[in-house]
Amino acid sequence: MIERPNKYLRGLTTAFALGTVGAGIETLRQESPGAVISIPEENVSEQGEVRRFRDNPEFAREVLSGEFSPEERASRTEEVMPGIEIFHDIGRNFYRVQIDDTKESIGNLLSLFPEYAYLDKQKKRTVGFNIDEKFLHDVEWLPIPLCNQDRMISDEDFLIEAKQAIDELIVDEKYGEMAQKMIDKIGEERFGATVLAIAKMESGEHIGSSEFSLYDATNKTFSVSPFHILLKGAGERARRNLNKTVGQMNSPKNAVKFVVAFMVEKMGDPTAILPLDQHYEQFATQYNGANWRKMNPNYATDLEGYYTKALKEAGVK
């Protein structure tokens, strides 16, 4: 396990141990003026959106079966103060839930650290800890919400990532044949429009306007990526077969590979529900289950609206 060496955090640790939290916060402010409220400007595209997924080579890394070795997992686990641990995945951090924790107390604690200061402004469930309070202690490691700015991606950038994803997936040993079959049936432009529409349906008209990680109490697991795929059954098989960690699925390129692999694992041959504009209700059933109308009776209609717009974005005439 690693420990945080920063001087201002040592001050926080001491303050919490002595019960003088105010003194710890003041130490932080004195040692790092303005750090608590600042948002880094690095890796921001011309559109003003974070491009760290594309620029960070760690997202392209293969992690065998999607799980770090015990040694690497230990090295990625940080004790930020006595008894408080954070696990640093690639692209997502996780907080170890303590027995007396509430969502509010976790948010208040983490927001003291500069890198999580944004949590103080992301208290709504759709952009914060997306889990009902009564299920909080059913999980050991709680996904820390991403900064709103870090989740956002433009439609243009998403389509670029989607093309790169399918080009790479076509040569994948496990999913390449089916990926090629999808492209042969609908073409790259319609493929891009399809995944763009699904991502908007699942995570907001501006992709990333809501949290990617949502707790599903029925299945007792989280969904991940802009496509809100459950880490269970077909979703978990797809992730492991792609050799990607949970956090790596926040990358748009990895997420597109993930949704294709998920559909293959769940449906066998997803070309049966393509092109999308001929199978909205069938897609809703396959993707969300037979009871999708009870959860969102407008799912198929809304998906149609997103797909119609996505076709224009992708340049399909």
C-alpha cells in the first residue's frame, strides 16, 4: 500500500487524528493556495473538452482478464489518512466504504483533497455518488464520481473514437469476425451513428452529462461506461475478454469496443437488430430486458430521435 507524502495532506491526517479538522483544512489552504477550487486545464481540446482518454497510453494497455495482479493492486491502493483507502484504477478511483459512512460524509471527506474538490459541487445523484443511501454498505469499493468536465466528449470526438474502436476490434481474435459482420451490414458511418445514439440514450444528450457509474440494486453491481453496461453476466464476460479494467471502460474508444462485445456476448449475433432504425423496440428488449417499458416506456421513441440526429452527425445521407 502506498501512502501520500504531500505535506498538506500530512497536516490533514494529523488534524483528523486529533479531531481538529478545521486546522487540517487551513493547512491545506496555506500550503496549496487555491488548489481546492482549481480545475486543471491540461489535455483540454479546442472544443474545451478533456482529451485525457485519447492522450493517455494507459487506456490502451491490456490488463490480463481485466484484473490487476495482487502486487499491482496493492501498489495502486493508497492510504490517504489512517484507515481511509482509495484504489486508483486506470481512469477511475474507488473509495473503500467504512462502517459509519454516508454518501454525504464520504463526499465531504474527499472534497477536502484538491483532486476531489469538485465533489462539493456535484451532489446531485446524476453527477455524484449514483447509489441509493440504503445500499451504500452493500459495496466495498465505491466508485468516486468523475469530474463533470472529465466525462464530457463532443459528438465529433465520439465518432472519431468509435471509428478507431471498430477498426481495432475488427482484428480482435474474440470479437473481430462479428465486428466485421456488423460493418459489412450497415457500414462504418451507420455504425458510428448507432453507438452515438445508444451512448446518448444511456448517458445524456451531451455524452457525459450524467455519471457513467450507476448502482443496480437488483443485480447488486454497478453499470460502467457511457453505455451503462452492468458488470455482470454478458457485461463482465465482455470486459474480461477485452482485457480491460473497470476504469478503462470510461475511455470512449474502449467503451465502444465494450458495447459491441457486450452485444455479442448477450445476443450472439447483434446484426439481427441492425440497422437500428428498423429494430428500435427489439434493441430495447435485447439491451434492457423484456421489462424495459416499465422502466422507461419512451426508450424506443427516444432512441429513434437520437439515432435520427446521429445519422446527420455521422454524415449519413
